[in-house]
Amino acid sequence: EKAPQACDNFIGLVQQGYYNGLTVSRVENQFVVEAGQGADGKGSTIWKGSRYPVEASDSLHHYAGALCMGVDASGECASVFYVVESLPGEQSVTQELVDQMNAAGYRAEVVSAYQTAGGAPYLDYTDTVFGQVYEGMDVVDKIAKVKTKSVGMHENVPTDMVLITGASRFE
């Protein structure tokens, strides 16, 4: 309901097998694991590549495990997605971040959830959150710890390829 275009696009691309064979393109331990760029270095959509706007919502936040659509250079979304991979609670959400959230008018329950789950509140209202990892976060955490390198202008590229397989169904 809160991010219908992101959900339709992601599920549609999964069903088309778009993500099968793609690699994880960016890894930042205790921040994000990102994938979804096509072989051409660009993203795609179920709408013949036409991008769609960010669907930010006050009811969806970048808690640890949040599944999000990345924003490209146009300021819109396509197939690039990421999972927030952070330490729980105050290990990632410092008192400084809590103070910033309070000053920005975050609801008390949202601040409390960040203090418990951890996450990246500074990404709220900039990217689309459209899902949450509840099972399999151990896999995301393992990917987040792989060695990385810089490739051209891209940093945090996995040294060894992390391949997406079996992404032709959605549960």
C-alpha cells in the first residue's frame, strides 16, 4: 500500500528473472548491501525502463533489515535495491542520531524502534522502503562482511563476485 510502484516493479522483475545472475554491486558492512544493476551498469523496470518516483512514507523506516529501492542520478527509482545492514540499537543509532530524530519531529515510537532495531534514520524520506527482512538476515550479514575494492569510480565493490540465484519467485 505505501510503496505500490516499488513493490510492483520489484516483484515483476523477480518474476521475469531479471535479478537472476546479477551480482551484488556494493557492500558496506554495518550500512547496506546493494544489488540490481543490469550488466549495462543501469537499472531496469517493468515499464520498459521508465523510472518511477521515490515513495517515501512516514510509516516505513530504514530499520535494520529494511528492503529499499535505491535512487539513481535522475532522482528516481528503477531496479537497484538495498538492504539496510546495521548493528542493533544504540550500536548504530547513537544518542546524536536520537537527538536529531527528536529535533526533526520523529514520533516517539519510531525513535524507540530505531533504538531497539538499529538502522539508518538519515535515509528516511530520501529512498523508498518497501519491505523488511525477517528471515535470512544472517545471509545479508555474511554478504556485508565480504572484502571489497574500488573499481573505477565505484567503491565498496565485492572483491569476489556475490551472485544472485533463484530470484524468480517472490514470497
